[in-house]
Amino acid sequence: MKILVTGGAGFIGSHLVDTLVQDEHEVLVIDDLSTGRKDYVNKQARLEILDINDESLADVVANFSPDVVYHLAAQKNVRVSLEDPVLDAKTNILGGLNILDQAIKNKVKKFIFVSTCGIYGDTDNLPTDETGPEQPMSPYILNKLTFEKYLSILGQDKIKWAALRLSNVYGPRQDPYGEAGVIAILLDNIIKNKTFYINGDGEQTRDYIYVADIVHALSSFLDKAEGIYNIGTGEEKSLLDLINNIKEISKTNLKTAHRDAIVGEVKRSCLNSGKVGIDVDWKSKYDLKQGLELTYRWFKEER
């Protein structure tokens, strides 16, 4: 197949591209390299350095004529979305619509969108399934949800689509700077012998999933299933427990300090992924210990 991946130079996108190339697909990556890295892009894939809002996108997509589009490109910093909601909307809504419009015009067979578990906000319904209440707590999350709604309206009878709501992803190539995953920040702090600051009491929980499991899920949707799906492990892990796990794996005594909780931060998060298990026969393969060991090894070598 001919597959277009937006954001394919980023953390998750570059791992996805590696797998698609390995499976002998022809891959085009579109990435403006604002957060992605050129050296992460598989040498057998073609890279087009381009903003998804650029007018030339139409010609690029038409010339490549993809069978499938994976849309991962995004403004992903929650704080930026709060400080500059217009910027966030330009990328995460208008940019997404630009890609979707070109996919429909070029008769792409399937459009696969990477969304987020943040859509459920703070809920007592744990683990949360796809029928959970939609409670976005930032413009970033709101715009992810909004684009899902655009997909369901504009894609109807025009293109097959799937939106995958990912839990908290971690693994090699994750950027520890800016609005990064907590595991990447923890490992970076260990390697640099820096203090890690815990927001609040540290009892907040997340459903941590290793990037290889996410890539397996994404690739499973190439020719199967449509609609909205959760992708997670179904296991809650508190921040304090996570810190202890990382200390044990790294055999170091990470320095920590508490500070005030962040207003609006989700207290507990965990996904029920039973639907994807039934429809595409997917389930996570890496437990947290395995994933942390692999990620720590990469960070140690990289940093």
C-alpha cells in the first residue's frame, strides 16, 4: 500500500513509519520538523518537510495518491493551547481538516486519526470505555474531540475512518522537554541527576502504554474496523508507584520534591480497551516493567 503519515518524524509517528516500511509499504512522511527529528525518519520512507496548513499540501497528496492516511501531526502542548488557543486550533482543527479534505478528494481508502484519552477528563467510571462522558479540560483536548466530530460528519459515506484514543504513551524517542510524558521526564532527570518535582500528592494515576503496543494497534487498523477506539492497558499506576518502579530499574535514588498540584489536572485515568480487542484482536503485550527497562536503556544510550 501507499501510506501517508503526518507527524511521521515524531515520537509515535517515526516508530509507526519503521513498522510500515518493514511491512513493505511505500511511505510518505509529512512533517514540519517543529518537534519531530529528521534522523528519526526511516531512510526508506520519503520525507516532505511541510506544514499541514500549507497550500502546497494539495499537490503533495495528489502526486503521492495514498491508499491510507495516518494523521498524527499536532500541536501537542496543553499549556500552549491554553496560552494561544488560536494557534492550537490552526494546527489541530484547520490543519487536520486540510489533510482530511485532501484525503477525501483523492479517494483515500481509510483515514486513521490519533486522538487522546484526555477527552474523558476526570471521571469515576474507570476503566473508561468509549461510551464514557466527553469532558475536555483544555483547548488541546477540545480540538482533538472536535476533529473526531468533523471526521464523523465529513467522512460519512465518503471515507472510512478510525479515531484511536490513546492512553499515556511512553518509549524510546520521546522528547523529555516541554510538554512531555512523565516517564521521559523522569528518565531524563535520573540521567542528569536532577530533581523531579511531583505535582500534589503523587497519587494521580495514569494508564501507561509502551509505544510498540501503540504501533501494533495503529497498524492493525490498516484494513480493519471503523469508528472510535480506546487503546490502553486497563491498568492504573500512581505517579509515586511509577517513581519507585523507575528507581528499581535504574538502580538509582532519584531526587524528588513536592510542589502544588496543577489546577485542572486529571486525578485518575485508565482505559477499557475491550472493544479493540474484539474488533481487531489487539491487546497490549508489554507490561510496565518490560517497557520501562527498554525505555531506560534507550535514554541511557541516547543521553
